[in-house]
Amino acid sequence: MSDLVNARRSRPAARALGERLDALDTDVRRGVVSLLTLIALLPLLFLLARRTVRLPHGFDLPALYGLTVLTATICLLHLAYSRYDDPAVRLLRRRPRDLAAFPPLPARPRVSFLLAVRNERAHIETCVRSMAAADHPDVQLVVVDDASDDGTAEILARLAGELPITLVRLERNLGKKAALVRACRLADGDVLVFTDSDCVIAPDAVGACVDAMVRHPELGAVSGHCRALNADSGLLARVQDVWYEGQFRITKAAEAAFGSVCCVSGPLAAFRREAIWNYLPAWAGDRFLGAPFRFATDRQLTGYVLGQKWLGRALKRRHADSPFVREHDYPELRWEVGYSRAARVWTRVPSRPGSFLRQQIRWKKSFVRNLFFTGRFMWRRGPAAAALYYAHALWVLAAPVLVARHLVWAPLHLAGPLTLLYLGGVALKGCVWGLAYRLDHPTDRAWRCRPLMSLLSCCVLAWLLPYAVLTLRRDVWSRSTT
């Protein structure tokens, strides 16, 4: 639990600046934030202008790739720091025109807090107790044990005697999505909140997600902000912790500026009941390439919220016999999906290379599957949201080719300077993200780990995408971090 304490101590200067900005008038605050962001980005803008002027005539793939990455980095940082507003803290500046179409939540909505677990005896008690400590006034706790055989069932039975938990014991392993849908059958909340079995949730995190939805009825889902719980367990864990911060603070914040966060991450995922209820059978029975697909739990569920306006009716017809569809048919709305930096959650990250690589392969499988679903409609959600989504997808898909060209082809053809230039650009990008981390956490020296993650992504993780594609049908639910 020392990670939680360190996280609260790491930002005194940033917190003081935030308090001063919050004291300003809304329009003045936004103007000052935009100006400060522009000033901070001036070195990158100067570098972009200089590289653009020196762009050689004709087609030069390395130069164009470098300019594209630099431009994308500047855009993400600008959006994250000048356009993002935490919906749990203040009203969003961007609201839908058809705001009246979204049914408002009660002032104090009932929350169903749901968890599916399999073989997590080492961490499950900490997770469940943090769920029970949520300070929202009306929370229903439902925990599904998906046929654990390592002693987890006994721990849950003991906790059910101490805490107000509804415990469901499955005799046969169904997989995470099907187990969570079992939990949903018992859920009677206006808001459904999911977490993972290796997480610890801040007491006010659920309340932050709910406050965001009460303030903004158009939000069909809200993602919390996740960091590593075991960041002190080694260099690999520290690298992931800093990377998590950037993925949420920058990437999700940029997507949230347009109400189109593409993945409401599993450690803390809050959904309006109306936004997902009719699509739970499609989620549980998701198939890809002719076989059941047990990954993509958070990405796919987010996709149903983002895309139901265009795909929802067909999905409901496909599962018309399910009680989730038959008993209540909610209208297909163009929901927004947001992110709350105030909703804190910590998860255990892999501390050993083997488990880390297995996790990354699962995530890449989820990315591939979700691309064939969410990619079908993201262009309808506006040019900015579409640009963020498809540019990221293109970058992920192109990464193995670019890595092979620079790290394999170039050395074999005695083009070593090209390899060094590529690695230098990757390290530079990592340094920029690391400096953004330090801006938010001035006293935390972990920002130096961020370039290592960029190099790791380039030299190791990019190669996993082809393997993930070739092994898409292999599906094992395991959350081991060792």
C-alpha cells in the first residue's frame, strides 16, 4: 500500500498550481491553461518547423515517419493539457446538441460494483475490501468466483460473512466476460462499475465516476485513472507505472476531449445501465473468425457504448431472446465516453518478463479484434475522434514493418546510421513523455523510466503483433503478475 501514499505525496507543486488555476473564472482558466500548454510545447513546435523545412525533396519514408510521430505527439499533448476537463470536477466545455435525449440520473444513483475472479487468493481480499470501502452512499457489491481451485473460494466465503457482498460461485469456468454477465443478472444499480481482481480502488473513486455521470447525462461510460500498485517491485514494474500514467493522463485525456475514449479500462470502468444492458449477451458471446473470443473485455464493451447508435439495433435483433434485450429495450443513443483523472485505482502489473509479454499479447489480440468492430463506425463520431482512433491503429499496425526496416534491414544493408537515427527518435519521444510525467509529478524521478518503455515498445513489443494475429484463437484467462 506504500504506492498509494507515494502517489499522494508526489505532486505538491502541481497541486498548488492546479488550485490557483481552479480559483480563476472558467474562461480565464481555460485561456491560461492553453497559453501555458503552448509555451511548454514551443521547443517541439520549433523542432517540427525545422524538420519540415529541411524535409528532402521526393519521398523519404524515415523523414516522413519522424515528422508524423512528432506531429501526433504534439497534438496529443496539446489536447491532454489544454482541452481536457475532468467531468467529475467541472462541467465539460463540449456538450452534445441533443443533450435532452439523454435520461438524467438520480442525484444519488444506486451503484452495482461487480467483480469476476479466478484463482487470485494472494490479492483478492485486498481488492474486495477496497470495493467495500467505497464512500458512495448506495453500493451493491457482487462478486463472482469463476470456478477457482486455489483457495480463492474459501477467502471469498469468509469475506461474505464480514462484508455486505452477494457472492456467486460457478462450478464450471466460463471466462471473465460470461462471469461478469452473471453478476449483471443480479445488478439493480443505475450505474454498473467493474474492476479487476488484482486492483485496489481509492475510496472516492466510484463516487468520482458517478458524479461525472450525474453532471453529464450524455456520458454512457467513464474510465478511471490507473497506476501500478507494485511499482516498487522492480525496474519493469516502475517502467509500466510511468507508462500507465501517460496512457491515461495523455492518451485518454486527449480522447476524452471529444467524448470518445476508446477503452474504458478494466481496473475501474463505470457504465450507465442504459448504455450497455442490451449488449451484454453480445459481449458474453462475442465471436471472431468463427470462434468464441474471450479477450477484449474492456475494449469491446466500450465499443458497444460508442457504436450503438449505428450497430445497436442489429446487435439486439441478434440476441432478441436474451432477457437482457427482451425485458427492457433501451433506445440506441450516441453516448459520450469520458475519463476521470480524479477516480484513482491501482493495479498489480507484471513484474517478470514472461508474464509481461503474455499480457501484451492478450492486449494486442484485443486490439486486433476490436479494430474490426470499433473501426467500422469511429469515422461517424467526428473528424477529430476518428483521426485519433485511426492514426493510433495505423501506428500500431505499421510498427512491426518500421521496426523490421530499421532494426533488421538497415544493419544488413550497412545502413547503421539509419538504425541509430530511428532509435534516437524513439528515445526522444520517450523523453518528451517523461517530461510530461515530471510536469505532473515534479518530485518523482521515475520519469526517467519513460524512454525505456519507448525503446522496449520498439525493440520488443512491436514484434508481438504478428504473433498475436497468428494465435488469436488461443485464449487463457490468467491475471498472474509473476
